[in-house]
Amino acid sequence: MLEVGLVLPMGESLVDGSTARWREIRDLAVRAEALGFDTVWIPDELLWRPSDGRVIGWWECIAMCGAVAATTSRIKVGTWVLSALHRNPGLSAKAVETIDEISGGRLVLGLGSGHAGRQAQAFGLPEDHVFSRFEEALQVIVPLLREGRAEFEGSFHAARDLEHRPIGPRPGRIPIMMGAKGPKMLQLAVQHADIWSWYVEERSDLTEFGPRLDALLAACEAGGRNAATIGRSAGIVVEPTSVTGADDVVGVPIRGAPAAIADGFRAFEAAGFTQLEVILWPPTRVALDAMAPILEALRGG
């Protein structure tokens, strides 16, 4: 069955600059759990400076994941997606294990290479060799989470007789979802990920995501991996109410009546996707409540 997750609002609004407060984020997470969403996703960004001169801030991902994990009880909690460029890989693995303990085994590690540029520059973080840094980070994070120990000496990262302790409720089994688009990143996803994901850039439909999935399947074939063993996820935008405006900000959404949106979800499932990460437009309680009949239709209610 297709899994559906909700991306929680973590940044200042792209429309009016308002801040998503903890009480609002908490209430959305709790409501998503009650409605039957499979996962809540917490974005990992730092500070955006769009070309129009605005400055858009974000709450910190790891801290918020811990808070959401402690507030909910059944729904999975995922990082969307944790930037390896901005963090020490050994400490990232420790944070992930800690949140899995807090959640009672509900954490999904969404992991990506991150991106250089003005965010990194503002914080004094690395901006160079983004792929190489990620490739090395995996040599630390994956062995720690899967085997409990890492030994690695690279150009950018190191783990020296590093034991991963203490261990939470799922030794070696925390799922890793990797954000990957280009050929080299897809190759790493085929080697290491339990789930592959990418997010909308222009259109939340198979016109855009079909070729992305085809590229993953080709990478699986080239890498000798059975494509049935890797989850396939798409981050899409959904407008479930009469409030519009997503097109010019986050891409053309899936919109319309509940039945039409449910059909749009089923199209992804029929194409071979196993889960969706839903960015609501707007990211409000009203829009979230409007997802109830859509989920009911998907579940056969």
C-alpha cells in the first residue's frame, strides 16, 4: 500500500514571512498521526537568501525531530533530508540513534549531500567537494548504524576505532532514505539506501517524476540491485483547499476535489512509487484537515 507522509513547516513563510511556531508544528504532527499519515518529515535547511533580497530562516532539524518524536506515539518521524555537508557524520549517526530511542523505533533517516552556496558561507561551513564529502560521510554513518562501529580515514572525515554506543531499539535497522538525482548520487543510493527519494522542482506529476524513477531503475540494473528491494518516494505539493498560489512558489501541485487528488496519488503508486512526501499548500491546519477524505479514499474507506 502507498505510504503518505506530511512535510511539516519549519521555515519562515515564503508568502508573508510569518514563523511556524512550535505549538503549530506540534499540533500538525499530532493531527497527522490521528488522520493516519504514515510519516511526518522535518526539513533540514539553515538560512535562505532568495534572489529578491529576502532572508528566510529555519528551525533546526535534529532538535525538532526529537521534539516531534517525543510528542507523537505511532507515526514515523523522518529527516527531510539531513545535510551531510553541514554535520560531522559520527555525531549525525549518534543523533539519529538518540531520536530513534526517543521515538521507540520510529525514526527514518532521510540523508542527502546537502548543497553549498550562501547557507554554508553564512555559517562558515564547507562549500567545496560536496559529493566527495558525502561519499566519505557514508563511510562513517552507514557502518555505525548498520554494524555499530566505523574505522575510516579520509580527506574530509574520519572515524578512529569509533564505537556506536548506546544503541536504541533497532540495532542495525534504522531505515535510510537517500535523496539522489544525478548519476553519481543514484549510484550511492543503490549501494546504501533502503529508500530513494527526490522532490518536486516544477510539477508534482509523472511528467517530472517518471523520468526520475526511470533513472533510479537504470541505476539499480547497472549496480546489480533488485529494484524491488529499494523504496521509491516522491516529494510533491498538494493543494487540498480552494487556497491557491503554490505554482509560483513551490511548483505546480496536485489539486482539486478529494477524489481527484486521490487519483493523482494512485497514479504514482501505479507507476511504481511506494511512498509520497506531501508538502501542503498552504501548510495550515485547515489544509491538513482537508486531507482526511483523500487518505480515506486511498485506504478504501
